[in-house]
Amino acid sequence: MGDFDDLVKSKIKNENWETPKAFDKSISTSLDKLENRKTGRIISRKVIVIVAAIIVLNVTTVFAITPQGKELIKGVVDFFSGKYEQKYISDKGKFDEFNKAIGISVEDKGIKVTLDNIAVDDSFLNTFYTIESTEPINKVEKDTPWTANFAAPFLITSINGDDRYSGNNNNLDAYFKSDKVLKVMKRENISQVNINDTFNLKIKCDEIFGKKGSWELTTKVNKNDVKVDTTSVNPNKKATINLSDYQHNINIDKVILSPFGNQIVISEETSNDRFFSLFALFDDKGNSLDVLNTDLAGSRYGKVTNSYEFIKANKETKFITLVPIEWKGENIKKKLILKELYNLPVTLDISKNGKIIIQDIQFDKNVIKINYKKDGVVVYDPSLNFYDEKGNEIDLGETYLVDKVDRENGTYTEIRTFANNNVNLSKIKKIGFYSQDDYKILRDQAIKIDFK
């Protein structure tokens, strides 16, 4: 991990950025909530995306003349044809249906960047790339689940000349097609701005695989094709959330139900960096909708705006209801619950309000793959650990975590790859988790948001 740590430090050392106090407090609170137990170091690939976002925020560079864009034609997204288990593979059908094949390229310093496809709606801008090098790609870290992600260049996109449109909840996926070819998918949240159906898109970069250069692409984009399957409302609904120790005055700016991801945009004017971010969602039939975990942006010029992605709603949904959630306190003792893995599926009662159902667990050499679904309100993804026959926790060592969500059927997949290739997984007989009864749902403060 030394090379990776050193590279990240060198990238961000001179960056002028500051984490919000609420973020720092949130991290400290989360750490305080964790039980004191011996676990291996778990490294999430999401960390790589966050690091990339931090660096991109402050990059300004002059680039070469761009090649001309060309007419957009619908096509199959080649990114999903690789053997790698892409993070958004479950959305392949939607990307194939609602995309435009581009195929424009720019080359410099022996590296060619091709913009293969664009898939865009009111919620997300998805761009797909092939990056080819005349020499073997320089890898910062060898043979880890996120090596390709960190090799991916920082491709800065701008819409109609503005590169400040993107909010929180962005993501990146990548894999090596060969030692000289990298496939990249960039998913950018555009829900916090209003973009015309037709717009100019520019992509630029000044460093790829450790080589300085100039790469720039431009094209015109039209998102009309996907509008037939998208519901977007701007309720501009104000609400006051009364917690036991604080009052939030929020505004629900926008709600989008789209093929590429449902999102609700919430803003709050605040002078102290403490902002509203914890809630449950329900559809018009009273069913709980899963709110996905994401990074959050702090206060900027006295205002906080964040997008929260959720699943299990579609264009037929007539309305949703937002219900605030409040933590009961940091002194609530969490209960460790163990379940045997002899027969699947296994139901884990996370709290009185929700549970997860583990449908399948696969053990393969130094990899564990867990598939599960959520039922009811599950406030945050459970931290699952493994135990032997006697209930002793098993220390499996340093772990690389990759997670993904099937937005069609609501299945969550967690892939844990262990640094020790000879790790003994045969000792695993039970799975354990800590209860989530340290919060309360404030149903008396429910907020209804109509779509029809």
C-alpha cells in the first residue's frame, strides 16, 4: 500500500480544500459507533473515486484544439462486453437502449482516447471510453481490485463551457482489456442543475498513465430519447425537521425517476455545516424504498445541496413520502447477532424496521462474494463479519471491498478480495452483524412529494 499512499499524498498535498465540520463530526461519530473488534483493513474502491473528485475540483489547464464531434447514433455499449464484472452491468440493457455511439478520438504522447458512447438523462451523464497506449500501461498498484480505477485518468467534462455542474454521488468504473488498453465508464450526477435537451459536451485531460500531454474531445449531445422513460419534478417544497437537539429547514428541490438512477435533491441554508441527510423513503403503496449510500457535499457559501439516489420506484410511482430519521444517541449498546450459513437464504433482522436477506455466498480462493436484498428500512449497509463454529470472529487480513447494486431487482453484491492469496475460508461457519436499533423514524414529520 506504500506506493498508493505516497501517490495520493503527493496529489493532494498542495490542494486548497477543506472538509466541512459536519463531515468531520459525521466521521468521528461513525467511528465512535463501531464496536471494538479485531478486523482486517477493508479498502473500498469508492475511496479511489472520492480522491479523484478532490483532485479534479482544482485543476485548470490549457488544452489543444479539439477534433470535431460527429452525429450521434445509437449503439451497443462495448464497455460491458469485457470479462470484468462491471459495477453497472445490471444496467446494460438500459445503456444499450438509451445511448449514442460517438467514436471520436484524440491522440497525444502515444496514448489515444476514444469517446465510445454517451448515455444521459436528467439524473446522470454516463460517458464510456477506450484508452489505448503504444506501451504497457503504467500501474500504480499491481493486482488489486481497484488497480484499473486508479489508472483511469482524470477526465474533466464540461457542459456548454461549464465544468461546475456536477454535485455529489459521482462514480467511476474501469478495467484493463489488455496491458495496453483501459476501458473506462464515468458516471456524473447532473441532477442539481437544469440542462437543456441539447448541449455541447467537452472532455479534456492533461495527464494519462503518468504522461503529460493534451487530450480534448467535443461533441453535441441530445437527451430527448430517454425523456419518455423519465419523470422529473421540481416541487420546491420547504419543510422544517425538528430533532431533539436541532432544527433543520430544508427544501426539496427536485425528484427524478429515470432509467439511469432515481434521485432526490435536498438543499438547506445553514451557517454551521450541520445539515439534514438521514431519512427513509416510501412509495405510494407504503413500501420502503432503498436510499443508497453515497458521499455528501458540505456547506458552500452558506448552503448545502446533496443528491440521494434511491431504488424500487419507477415512472408508474404516483408519489413518494420522505420520513426523517434521528439517532437515539451514541450510548445505545449494539447487539451482536450471529447466523449460521448452512442453509441459504439467511434473514438478518437488522432492526425492528428492516432486515436483509442473504441470498447467496460464494467462496473462491481468496474472494468472498455476497448477494443480498433489503426489506424495510435499513439505514446503512450492514458491516458483515465472519465467525467460526464456536462464534469466534475470524481475522481474514487486509481486504479490498467492491460493492454494486442491481437497480432492477434490488440485489446488492459485496465482493471482498483478501490480500493473502492463501487465506483459509473453510473455517467460516457463521456470519455476524450488529443491530441498528440506535435510531427512530419520525413518522409524524412525513413529507409527501407528488409526481402526478
